[in-house]
Amino acid sequence: MDVERLRSHFDFVRTGRVVTNNAASTQPPRELLDLYRSLVPWYENVHRGQSGASRRTTGLFESAYDTIAGWLNAPGRRTIATYRNTTEAINAVMYSLLTEFRDGDNVVTTMMEHNSNFVPWYALGREILPRFGRRVQCRLARFDQAGRLDLAHLASLVDSRTKLVCCTGASNFFGSKPDLGTVRRIADASGYRQPDGTRRSLLLVDGAQQAPSSAVDVRALDLDYYAFSFHKMLAPFGVGVLYAKEHLLRGALPFLYGGDMIAEGQVAPDRVAYNDLPWKYAAGTPNILGVIVSAQALRLLVDLVDPADPAPGRPYFGSGDPLPHPVVRRAMAEVGRHTRQLTERALSRLRDIAGLTVYGPPTASERTPLVSFTIAGISPFTVAEALDRYGVESRAGCHCATLAHRALGLDPPASCRLSFAVYNTVQDVDRATGAVARIAETATQGWVGSY
């Protein structure tokens, strides 16, 4: 992959920034910003007008759902709902299942989760359902010393009253990637009787850290729910995605009510009919341009990294043509190879630094492209502030993985994190890790904060 050619599509490069906080948000390529501007002159609301502009915008908006479905190898747009981010998508699942929980049920999630895949289930069992007289447990599977999910412990927590298993696709603290096939089999074996008569637990995967560096096939993984955010996938807009099996979306109650989720003219004092899928889950006016441009980010990524040249059907960016999943897999394999090389280099250089502890699996092949660490005697926040003075952008904090930090006994419950994206270079890694080494050296000499 020609990284320098790819970097020429991003304006941040001209600033000289070392952008290594990509697990929080990635940088937008110039083409997406230009596309946004080009859509504005003909912008109109969707599903609400007879003008040519409204019909044009509606067509682009609906086509975006087809692109997203194709990216995930989902059956079609009827399985896709858009929200503001992964957090809202997971909350949508919680609220849609709210009335289905029976007294004595449980949800199993893990100590590795982003807060957004724990706190909604904590609230469900501790704050919401108790007000309706129902007792629902939230059970937590542990992880091992390398930050890998303890699958045996997970299996021990899942039983015939487990309605839902929630699992990260990749930890945003450790970078570790649970074996989702095994998690699916554990959920299948529960025997929980769902409202449609099937006997297995539902499986929700938080893909916010998984999707940016690997291809996801929701059908091959047999996922019931999958959520991810576009702001970690080159798009600068507030758009999150929820994939769900069609029968689940068809049978569930909506998360939000009003506007486009209502069937045209189907409101009466004693009856309200909801719109067809996927618009049943599109209350009010959605982030129309954000959804259109975010879906095009997927197409642009394929064009930028796919090694096939020339490739049939390209360019995909700017097109509404189908995006074949084999093309997606090939492109994401390139992204994965490049970011693994960067991560392996970072791991090898950081491990040579005295007083530094790296968290998570020992090899890049077991990780997404991030490395979290602490330096003995220095606050992670001080490390991140010092890195910024060296021109390196990182993140210090719990990375919204508070449970994992507390389980490790970190005080404060925080670490510093470097995270890489498709546009990062070996030079970025060397500058970042070199700066970490200098900061660690100053700590041993008592100079922290003096430079």
C-alpha cells in the first residue's frame, strides 16, 4: 500500500501533526468534505417532499443504507438503523428489548467492555426494571493477564435465563479481539427461550474498535446485533450504525417515536402504525448528509487501499453501485496488514523502555492497532501532556474501559494510549515511541514537567 499517496488525501498532514489518537476519532479525507459541500446546493429533507431535490436526496440517503449493508455483508438495508454513535445504537437495543425481559433473567457482558456496553445493562438491572418489579442481573466475565476474554468464565455465566450476551469485538484498552465464533457458540448453548420460540441467547457485539481495521461479516458470524461508529472510520460526522437481524427489528418496539418512523397518515386516536424497515427506526429528521457522506467514506477507503489496479467497478467512491463483500475483505486485509506492522513496531520499541508497562496481548496479530501503557512514577495524564509538547497526539484516561482499569488496580484508573490508522507511517510510530522514551528517561532523573 502506497501510504504517502494515501496521505496526500488528508489535510492534517500539512500541519506536521503526529496523529496517534485514532482509536478515539480518525481524520477525514478531503474528498468527503468536498462531497459534503457538493450536496448542499441540492439538499432537501428525505421522505417528506415532492421536489426534485427531495427525491434526489432521498435516493442518495437510501442508497447509503445499501452501502452500509454491503460493507457488513448484511442481507439488505432492512437490517440497518443509523444513530448518532455506537453508544446510542447499543442503547437502542437495550430499550427495544426492555419489555421482553422476564423476572429472573440476566445479561452477560464482560469486564473488557467500553462503558457503553456495560452501563446500559447495569442501568437496566439496577435502575430501570426494578421500578417495574422485575429482577434482572448483569453478569460480568473476566479477562486474563494478557487482556484476553476468559471464555471459560463467560461460558460459566451463561445459563437458561441469559437473554443476551454482550461482547466487544475488540477492546479499546487492551486491543485484544475475543473469538466471536466461540462466544456465539456459548450463546447458542444457553437454551433461553426467546419470544419467537428459538432457544438461545441473543448476541450483541460492540464493533467500534473492530470495524476500522478488519472486515466484518455479520452473516458468517451469525450476529444478532452489531454496532459501530463512522467517526473512527474516516468520516467526521455523528453517525453510528446498528445492524440487527430483520426479524428482531420487525418484532421489537422502536427506541424513539415520531416523525419518519410512522407510516404515512397512519396516526389515529386509538391506533398508530409504524413505517416499513428500516425507517421504523428513523424517528424525526436524521443526519441526512452525515449518513450519505459516511457511507461514501467506506467506498473511498476501498479506492485508496485496494491493491487491485485496475479493479473492476472502480472507483467506488461517488457511486451507488453495489460494493461486493470480497472487495471489502481485500481492502480491509490491506488496512489490517499495514496497521499490524505499525503496532508491532510500537510494541517492540515500547518494551525496551525502562519502567514502562504495556497492557494487552504480546503480539500485534492479537490486537487492533493500539497500545496502552503506563510509566512508573508518572501520571498517564502527565505523559500525554508531555507527548503533546513533542507534537505527538495520544490519549490518557480510562478510554471508557473503566472496569478493566479498576480490575488491574490502576490508581488512577488510567493509562496512556497510542493508536494507529491507515494513514500513519513508520516515522509516526518512531516519533511517538521516541518521545515516550525521552519522557520515561526524564522521569528517572526527576525532570518530569520541567521541559
